[in-house]
Amino acid sequence: MTRLAVIAACCALGAGAVGAASSSSGLPQCRSTQLKLTGSLQGATQSLLGTLTVMNRAAQACALPIAPRRVTLRIGTQVLPTLTARMSPAMEPPGLPTRKLPARERVFVGIQWRNWCGRPRGRVRLSVELTIYNATPRTPVGRVRTPVCVDHKHSSRVAISRFHRVSVTLTGR
């Protein structure tokens, strides 16, 4: 019976440690007023691929979810009907996944838009909006060529990665 109690206590402590490491408990959620979004998209094979930067303009750190909940694409005032999906880990930008955005620092997310069968097509002025908890920062990404229509039966998809921070390695001489 004592062994079971020890095993249960170890499991509870391990689960608590994993939960603390994977979340940013204690920090307030990031708000629209403190976030600034920038980035660009470029043509890739049958898609548009890019990296977006989320900067914390505030003097205090804030909590991030694992990844943005939704990506909204706009051409002018038109919201494009797209589905948001998680990006394959192999396609994610370099760096370490994070759930904390330190004061006056930035994190990155990868984005890939595929299969656009709607209108307009061709070169358009596109803006991207991320839903991060209740915050929805938006940025223009400029004039881009819409992805090709591969299959009318499937929805247009926007894959988004987890939030990443760039790891810095210092080397001495």
C-alpha cells in the first residue's frame, strides 16, 4: 500500500511539473493593445509560405496559447473563407516553442496558405489577422499572388505553427 502511495505522489508531482513547464500560468493573457503583428508571405509550390512576427510592445510579459486559434485572411474588407489547421512540425520555423512572450520581445509563427478556388484570384493586397485568446492583431502582407486552385471540393486552408522564440547561442573565443 505504501508503494502505491509513493507511485501516486510521484505521478502527481510529475504531472504538475509538466503542466508548469508547458503553460505560462501566473501571467496575464496577451491583449490586442500590447501586440504588434508584422510579416510577409511568398510564393511556394502551389501555396504561399511565410513567417509572422508577434511583438509585445508592453513593459510586462504575457501568456500565449500553444498556437493562434484562427488565421483570418482579408482582401480589402472581404474576409476569405478559409479553414485554419496546425502546421506540420517539419514545416515550422526554427527556434524553440514557447507560451511566454517577454516584455518588448518577439516570437514567430509559420504560415502557409493553400488551395484558393474563390475570387479574386491573381495578385491581391492581402492582410493577415491572428486570433490569440481574445486579441486579434492584423498586418498587411502586401501584394501577393493567390495560391492555385488544386481542388474545388476542398476548402482553402491556412496552416499555422506553434509560437517559437529564436534560440541564441553565444560562442566564446
